Amino acid sequence: MSIFNNEEMIRLRDDVQTLQKQVHDLREVLDKVCEHLTPPCTPTPSEAEASPAMVENGSDPETVPNAEERQTTETAVSQSPLSDGKVADALQVLAGKMESLGEKIDTAAYQEKIIRDMHQELVQLKKGLIEDLKKDYLADILSICERMGDTDRHIQPDAPDYDAQKAKRLVTNTYLYIRDHLADEYSVEYFEPSAGEAYDPKAHRAIRVVESDEIDKGGTVAECIAGGFRNCETNRVLRQARIAVYRKKA
């Protein structure tokens, strides 16, 4: 399970790298513009000689730009991208996009970590839940095995005082105990379809066909061979009852 798939993560990282490169290029342009705005002053032979006005005013001829330099500087300022803040605005927009994409990547990575941690916890919880369910089922199976073992020990066909009727009652009581246990612990009840009841393929499994001349009997239960089991709360059939079904003779 993933908030961002691998392709989206790769695309986000590529976008961030592209924006970083664009910001780097713009910064290089800014540096060049700044260098252009402040060019080094190299005096010419004509500028080396001080005019009488400069000498009288105490000005340094090397620090006073001439008319040509002033014109060049003014032109550079008017043509520079910084004059209208375009470069600064572009940098701000790109920086905002890069920060937004970086937050998305960080958020995706954090979400992926949370999902992995939750998945591990769910796996451990599921494993523990299955073990607990196994323990409960195992305890029930052991209880039934003990009851069956007691019944088997009490039935001794070779004993001088063996009573077939008593043995039959022991088996029946054990069987009824198991049915009651299923009903009490698991809400599973036993059912037997009656003869003449309409055949229901969801609840009945026809294992034998009985032909009949009577039209009304066609498609009805002729005999219940073995009952079935269903959930008494949801009425869902867990085990179909095995029956013989009537079929009209051709």
C-alpha cells in the first residue's frame, strides 16, 4: 500500500532537481549582472590628467567617472533584469515550488514509513490473533477428544457384562454433547429436513434419487440420510444435509 507510487516519487525528485538547476542558473545570471553593474575603473591617458576644476575642488580624478562611464552604468541599470525585480520574483517563485515539492517528498516518505510500521503491527497482530484462535479451537478439539475417549473406554464388547443398549446411549450422549457444544460456543445448530419438504440446493445435498409416480412428490425430500449444520444467527448453511430426493418417473 502506497500514497505515492514509485513513478510519482521519481517524477517529484526530477522536478526538484530541475528547479534546483534553474535556481542555480539564475543565481549565476545575478552574479554576472552584479559584476556588470559595478565594472572596474581603468583610467585612460586623457583621464590621468586632472582638470583645473578637479584640482581646485580637491577631487580625485581616478574616482570620478566621466560622462561615458555614467551613460554606460545608467544603460546597464535600465536594461538589467533587476531593474523591475523579474529575476528576484522568478527566484522566489522557483524557491517556493522547490520547497513545496520537497515537502511533498518528505510527506510521502513519512507516510510510507507510517504505512510500513502499521503493516508490521497488523502482521504481528494477525499472527497473535490466529494463535489465540488456534488455542481456543484446540482446547475445544481436546475436550471433544477426551469425551470420545471416555465413551470408547466404557464400551467393551468383549466384557461379560457388555450391554449394547448402554453402549448405544453412551455414543448418543457424546454426539449430543458435541452438538450442544457447537450451539453454545459457536452458534452452530444441527438441522434435519423432513420428508416432503421442498428440495433446497443451498441447504440440501441430494446423494440419491427416488423415482415416484406421484406428481406432487417430485422435487421434495424423500429421506434425510444425515443432517446438516448452519449458523443460527445468520442462517448461513455451513454443511448441507444429505438427502434422498423424489423425482417423477418419466
